[in-house]
Amino acid sequence: MLNTKFSEDRFHEVIELCRTLIRQRSYSGEEKNVANALRSYMLSHGFDDVQIDTYGNVIGHIKGNRPGPTILFDGHIDTVPVPDESEWTYPPFAAEIHDGKIYGRGTSDMKGADAAMAAAASFFAADSQHDFAGDIYMAGVVHEECFEGVAARQISKAVKPDYVIIGEASNLNVKVGQRGRAELVLESFGKPCHSANPEKGINAVYKICKAVEAIRGITPPHHDVLGDGILELTDIKSSPYPGASVVPDYCRATYDRRLLAGETKESVLQPVQAVLDDLMKKDTEAKYKVSYSVGTEKCYTGTDITGERFFPGWLYDKDADFVQDVVTELHDAGFTPEITQYNFCTNGSHYAGEAGIKTIGMGPSRENIAHTVNEYIEIDQLKKVSQCYYAIMKALLK
């Protein structure tokens, strides 16, 4: 009998796995120890096989005895850094328990969910004796904090899931979408000269200031559910810097662009390019380029991970069959989730936004606890989300 009412021993297992993961410091690119800890748990708790790919993603697999859909639980295992440990009341990598909360970097974002996903999959396999239709995968994903969805591309290529469950914090609500994120780079090109004779050069800073002002006239699109597609200037830097009596011949500005479902790389750049084309037509000395930022990071495996910073938005109808199947099973298990959207970017940008895979989000903790000093997860939330993940498997693996 598949029963979402867990014993205290099971809850203890989830809590202790979470604490084990927290004790492994795992900044982006430094996830080796936590990856090995998660792999060890999977191998000793009923997973049929566990792989670590070239990026360092940990992918555990449990196979049902009957053919059916493939579901993937996605939880990133990297965290943002702790700039100053002295600011913390409790050590950020000790996983101490106080007042019903586990404290530490990554508790809320998102090693609590990682632990609950892995443990719930193990419990489900044991209770069913693998007599279910389909395959369960749980992925501990690297480099999410800097590249939402880039490392996940390799996972979906290997697993080919029919459904994905994102474990990012949702306060136990069901998430069916999010705004995406892009980083636009605006460049202006001038002509250097000594600043004592500025008329002999072309000042790239003056040119980019005109472009910045013109771009402010662009109104990004609006979505009735996801909100506004924000376009916001975040930094400007000229070259050479410091100038030291040289008129700058280059200037670069960066924009944060929040993306709505259905927006493409081309549709986002088009209005900006149109503004630049108009400026260059009116001013023959002006020369501009707009593109997406490209980043490269080193994985703990030694492999480079490179990605263009365009992470699409996505949205599913709350009345979609798979969403309602999950919500119905959660209700039967005693939970009453709201169906809403994430306010931040997740690996869903790849699964749903790029690959079109049916995706929902559900995780423990509140969204605003991530990345904070004294980050924590409530043990009650950790217990409940492990039951919720079990219920989701009941809903989708029929």
C-alpha cells in the first residue's frame, strides 16, 4: 500500500540527509563533495543506478516494473557564497537545529528539497517494490546559480523526461510558470585620442549615453499572469578605465531583461536593434552593437560550462491535466496548495521554456529566505514536502 503518511524514522532520514548535504560546502563549481554525498545516499537506498556526467550533475535512476512515463526531480546542489561567516548566528555549514529549523547555506535554496526528493523516491520504490509504471530520476544539478538551465540541458538529453518537478522553494505551493531572464550587452565604439584634444576622437561614453536614453523609450511586453517584461540598466563601464587623459573608444552597458512566456532571442533584441539603427542613421559617427552576454565557468570535473545568458520564461495552464492530477493527489494526501508562478528564474527555463517538457515546481520554504544571512529551513516544511513528492509520484506514475 502506497501511503504518504511517513513514520518518524523516515522523517529522521530526510532530516539527516539534508544536514549531511548542508555540511558539504558547494559553491558553484565546487560541488564535488555534495555530489558524492548525494550519490552515496542513492546507491545505498535502492536506486538502480547513479551516474555523474561530465558537468558533475548527479543523476539517480529507479526503474518501474512496467512501462510508463519518465519523471525527473530537479534540484540544484550549488549555492551562492557566504561572504562573511561572522555575520551568521549559527555556522553556515554546521547544519545546526534550533527552534524547529535547520540553519545553513543552502537549506532553503535548495538542499532541503534535494534531500526530500531523493528520500521520497527511495521510499516510493521500497513501498511499491518497483511495481509502478515508468521511471523515476532525481538529478542534483550543478551551476544553477549562475546558469539557470544550462547544465540541465545535458540531463534532459540523457533522461528524456515526460514530466519535470522543480524543487525550488514554493512554500509547498504548485508553480506552473515563471518569468525568464536575459542579460543584454550594449556596446558603443568610438575613436581614442588625448583628452586635451577631444575633437580628434569619438567619445564612446557620450554615444552610449544617447543610446541608453533612447532605449528607455522601449516598453517591454506585459503578460496577464507573469507580469511585465522588465528591461533595466544594471551597469556601464568604459575602456580604458581609469581613463588617464584618454578619450574612451569603447563603452559597455548591461541590461537585465525579464522574459515572458513565448519571447524569443530575436523578439527581445529587435526593438533595441531598431533604436540603435535609428541612432546610427542620424549620427554617422555612432557605432553600436547589442547581443546577449556569454559566460564560461569551470565545473568541478574540469569541464568548462558555457552559456548564453538567455533563459526563457514559461507557463502552463493551471487546468492542464497533469497539473490537476498532481493537485488532486496532493489534496488526497491532506495538502492544499495554491497554483501560482515563481518570482525568480529556475532550471524550468530549460525544461519547459526551451524543451517544452511538462513542468511544475514545488519546494519547501519561502522564496525570500534564499541567499540570506542565517538561511534556514523549517523541519515541518521538510517533512511535508517529502510527503508531497511521494504524492506526485503516485499521481504521475500510473
